[in-house]
Amino acid sequence: MPEAKKLKYFVNGEWHESKTDRYMDVYDPSTGEVIAKAPQCTSEEVLRAVEAAEKAFPEWSNTPVMKRVQVLYKLRELMLEHLDELTELVCRENGKVWGEAEGEVQKVIEHIEHACSMPSLLMGESLLDTSRGFDTVLYREPVGVFVGIAPFNFPAMIPMGWMMPLCIAAGNTFVLKAASMTPMTSMRITELLVEAGLPEGVVNIVTCSRREIDLLIQHPAVKGVSFVGSTPVGRIIYEKAAVNGKRVQILCGAKNHALVMEDAALEQSARAIINASFGCAGERCMALPVVVVQESIADKLVSLIKEFAQSRVVGPAYDKKSEMGPVISADHKENVIGWINKGIEEGASLVLDGRDIVVKGYENGFYIGPTILDHVEPGMTVGDEEIFGPVLCIKRVKDFEEGVNLINSNPYANGAVIFTQNGYYSREFVKRIHGGMVGVNVGIPVPVGIFPFTGHKDSFFGDLHALGKDGVRFFTETKAVTTRWFDEKEKKAEDVDTWDGTLISRG
């Protein structure tokens, strides 16, 4: 087998070979083989990325927004031309099956299309005669250099969909700390950005360790930080960046719950739960790892979920027959198996066991089959903490009130859903549940990108969420300009203005 190629980093419009002696293996999770090596860039290289972005900001921010978005229009066309190539890259480095990977790339395109609306999104507000003879106009302006810190689980959508398009369309420049486990897709999209006409220094990419991340988030030229990852790491980055005066957007972990009422359409609900729980091998913050079900229908629902889960075809990501791929790494596979073991030790019932699954011809891949734990009681850590794998926990409750209280007791609040045909329960759930994104008979309640990704509680730290109008506000700052025009007959030289714009005379 040929030696895996060493990846480069991208600064000021050029790809550079790192001078580091530390590289991180990039695996194909379907086979367990190393396919590339990502550099742990040196401090000097990381600082060069920030300096390039800072140098590019004045010219890019003064480029008319109509011209800035032309780059994104062109990138959209290039991504459509290279859709299969980008899809396969996501499959190779992340392990999503083909349909999931293609869907991820399509989401990048959706977010680019939203950013192409920036001429309208940047439009300000105005008021004639805020006081007699005074007019006020509110502008939205770019801020400066932003840093994006991306996770491994969405190598295309999060860095190049959630972060980059709105950032640069608004006139800022961008330094991406790509996930060292899955950097290749965002690197390839960056090559397409250059082909689309992006000027030097507007977007820069490094891979590095946490020590160099500290340099990024504390650098005086960096004005804001957008992070997606685990809650413990997110808290640290939030504290370090905020104390250094950065605007911060931290999207963290989750333990999303579904409440299934006895009047729900059970088969449709079970299929939605399967897709939400085991899609992307459970490696997404909007997965559905917990089902809270009324006791009266619990046995029937669990039976349906088990039946549908057993039928899912587990296999290599790039085989279009596969319905569920591997997890990201051997270490993460062991971590997920450890959680399953812990759940059993805590007293949960193992309904479906995915620990020993083997995919023929891909024995070294990082596969875990769908796993179901029933009778998960409050206080069991397997039902409370994020596992980030294909493990579904079943919690049984007597009624709606017990279900809502149980869900709201969890410290995470990215999303929550209810399956019911009852309008009253639906309305009460939407009103009272703590989740930032709520679904009614919808397994994954993530809205389209023109709306923000609105996690609550320990799932989010900051003031402005990613995407939607929140995303536009995060990447811009407001400027209020008040003007007045007068002639000498209207105002004597000795007159002065008060704070509210009225005149007083010294005479």
C-alpha cells in the first residue's frame, strides 16, 4: 500500500507544506486504512493565516457586496459540477453513506444560496426626522477576521456551509481550523473557491492542535470565533475567547428526546425515529438518541423500532446499497461500545446489540450496528450524556406531563420532538419544551438555512446562533449615522444642541 500523502495548509491564496514534524492520520472509516496525514501546523504557520486574513480584510470589506457574492454564485455552480466528487470525499474521510454524504454537500449549496442574498440581508434601516431636521440611518458593516473551528462529523456542511459563506459574503475574512480527522473535503471546496475567483487571504485553512487553537482565539486581530463540537471543549473556548473580547458562537453537544404519545401513528413514527437515531451512525448533534414513550404503547413501539433497525444494511460508505456506515475511528468505536456496556451495567435492557457486527470484506472498518437499550431510567448516564453513536435509549413514562418534565430535566436542549395526532399535546409541547429546535411528527427538526440553528441550555453558548438572520448579525456590526442639514437663517452661531437634538440659545 502506498504511503498516505501529507496534506498542506492554505494561506494567502497558496498551499504550503508544513514544517511540522507532527501529523495526524486521516482514516477511511470503512476500511480502517490511513488515506492522508494532516499537519499539526506550527505556531508560526497558524499566525501567518491570521496575518493573511487581516491583510486581506480592508480590500475585501470595501469590495461591493454585489461583487463579493459573485464568488459564491460561481462556487455554487462548481460544487454542482463536482457533486459526485465531493460526495465521495465525505464518504471516504467521514464514513457517511452515499445518500447522507450527498445530502451534506447539498446543504452546503443551500447555505451558499442563502449567503448570495447578502445584498438584501445587509440592508439597514432609516428614519426621517428622528428629531426635527435630523435623520438616522442604520448600516450593517463587516467586522474583521473570524475563526471557524469545525468538528469531524460534517466536514463539508459546517465549515463551508454554516461558517464560511455568510462570513465572507458580509465582507469579513476567515481562518478555518479544519478538523484534523476530516480536513480533505473543506480543502477541496477551498480549491473550488479559488477557481471561483476568491482573492488571496480571504479564506485560509490550517489543521493544528489545541495549543495553536489558543493562539487563534486570543489573537488581537481575530474579532469573532464560531465553534461546533463537544460541550466541555466548547465551554473552554467560549471562556477564553470571550475574556479576550471576541464575539463568540459556540454550538455544543446534545441529548435530543422524542416523546411518543399513545395516539401517534406508530409505524410512521418508528420509521422517523430510526432515520433520526441511526442516520450518520448517530454522529450528529441533532440525532435522536432518546425516545420517551407512553407505557401503554411502549412494547409495540419498541418492537417496531427493533424490526426496522435490524433491516438496515450496514456497509462501506461509498457502496450505494449501504444504509448505515461506520463511526469515525477505532477509538470512537471503543468509546461507543463502552457506553453500551455501561448502559447494561446500569440496568438497561439490551433489545438490539450492534457491538459485534462485522462487514464482510471490510473487517477492519469501524462499524457498530444499530443498538437499542430499553427501560433506561432517570439517572442512568447512558440516557443523560451524549454518546455520539448509533445507540437508542428508550425511557417509559405514564403520561404527557411526566414525559415533558423528564425531557426538560436534561441539561442539553438542542432539539426535541413529539409524535402525536393530538393538537392540544402538540401545542403544549411546543410551548413548554426547552429545546431550541422543536418538531411535531418530525424526527430531526432542523429548519432550512434561512432560519438559525437554535440550540439552548448547555447545547449553545453565545448570543447569536449560526445561520439565518442570527448568522448575519453575528458576522456584522451595526453603525447608526445621524445627519442634519441647515442654513444660517435656521441656527445662530451661538446656539448649541442638547442631547436630544433640540436647540437652546445662549442669548
